[in-house]
Amino acid sequence: MMHRSAMPAFRPGAVWSSVSECARGESGRRVGKVLLGAALLGIGLKVYGRYRRYQRRQRWNQAGKDVVVLHQFERGTNCPNLSPFALKLETFLRMAGIKYVVDTEEPQGSRNKCPWITFNGQELSDSELIIDVLTQHFGKPLKEKLTPAEHAVGRAVQVMLDEHTALAVFYKRYVLDRGCYMVKCVPKKYRALLVILTLFFFSAMKKFFYTVGMGRFSEEETMFFLRRELRALEDVLGDKPFLLDSTPTTYDAAVFAQLTQVIYACAPEVERYVRSSHGALIQYHERMKDKYWPDWEQCRAE
Ligand SMILES: N[C@@H](CCC(=O)N[C@@H](CS)C(=O)NCC(=O)O)C(=O)O
């Protein structure tokens, strides 16, 4: 072993001169050119990306006064959108008679969440916050005559579905079934990409679901939660045509969107279960579909 005092002293000047000597050599110059090229390409791509982003925003800002630009994922094969939050928002826009155009070039905005909107030059995200802003702006376009207690029931149902039922559906889709059924629900052109992404991000997804809690449960336990929530939803619905009233309210947008995922975009056995055990929910879904999605078939991807 070398004695400490016998070790050669570290001299930064010497290191620098051997690096610069190496860089002056033929291979050093070649490496330098490659690095410079890669850096310039990276900067170029970033600048081009920013420019395209700027151009898109210019275009969206010209959609017209009070016209919503709804940024969301492309249509699914079984239903108009595989994001329940995007489907909720689009359903709300239809219910409220608000003019909108759809963009699928940038489905996740600056908060990296789908959906988001551009509205009168402003960018807004989160389906609930967006519905609230639009409701204020358009002077409560849905004429709801609900008591505070009914509003509370509506909110509780919406939060149950958006924050818990949706997690159970996503967990079944992406982890328990490893995306096998989802592949059939996305347009053909994205199938290979979905398979690669699922393989690549599978452990990250598992970790995410474990962190939020749902990932700690078995398939049987997850389905137990799902069945219990569908039962609760059917009990709140009772024999009313819509969730809380004889006419639809804002809460129906969330119910319809989450129910769509459960029936059409979770798993074939889940769809069979709902059809055989929850006729009232199926009829409710048909009622909403007929009223607000007469173009349902045209809104399905190949
Ligand atoms: N609370 C949000 C939820 C939106 C949301 O989670 N969207 C999903 C798609 S279904 C998403 O963008 N996920 C991407 C991510 O979380 O990184 C809303 O209501 O808009």
C-alpha cells in the first residue's frame, strides 16, 4: 500500500493539459464535432418544439369568443374517450349547450393532465375547476333546482366515482390485466405504442398504484370495491331517470363518464357483470347516451 505522503499530488493543471492534448488529437476533434452536433440538434429541436407550441396556441386563441377548445385524448374504439374526466367535460359542454372544438394534438397541458381547455385566451385544467368556471361564466346554463342536501349527495357520488371507482378501473386496466383489454380500446395506430409503454412503465405504474393505496389489494378485493360502489350508485339513482332529479344535473356528467369506463373500457367480465346485475345503471347510461351522444357511433375510433 502506498504511504499517504508518497502519493502523487493532484494537480488540476496537469489534468487539464492532458485533456486538452487529447482533444487536439484526431479522435478528440471527431468526438468534439459529434458532441457539438448533438448539442446543436438538441437546441434546434427544443426551439422548434417551442415554436410549434406557440403556433398551436395562436391557433387555439383564435377559436372565437366563448368557444371552448377542449384538449383531450383521441377517441377510443368502444367509447368517445378513455379518459373519464375528458368524457365528463365533453358531456357537460353538450349538456350546457356550450360551443366547443376538440384538439388532440396536445391532450395534456402545462399541468400534464387530460383534459384541459383554452377559453377566451386562458388555459384551464381539471374537469371540476373548468366546469365551475364555465358555469359561472355562462350564468348557470344547466337549470338545476337542487336543495343543498341534494347537492351534497351529488358531490359525494361524484367524488366517490372520480377519486375511487376510477382508480379501481385504472388499476384493473393497466396492472391487473396488464393493458390486455386496453389495447383493443385504443385506436389501431396506437396499439403497438401502448404495448411498449405498458412493458416499459409497468413497474412504475405498479408503484404508483401501491402509493395511492389501490395497488395493495388483490383483484378480488378491487372488484369488491367496484361492485359496492356500483350498488351505492344504483341505490342513489333509485327509480329516478337521472341521478338526482327528473332532469339531468351537472353530476350526471361525471356519473355518465365513469359508468362509460366501467361498462365499455374496463374488462369484458366487468361489462357482463354490470349488464346482468345493474339493469337500472345500464338503462340510465342509455338514457344519457341517447340524449347527449346521438353521434356515439361516429365518435368511436377504428
Ligand atoms: N382531477 C383531474 C384528473 C385528470 C386526470 O387524472 N387525467 C388523467 C387521464 S384520465 C391524466 O392526465 N393522467 C396523467 C398523469 O396523471 O400524469 C380532472 O378532473 O381533470
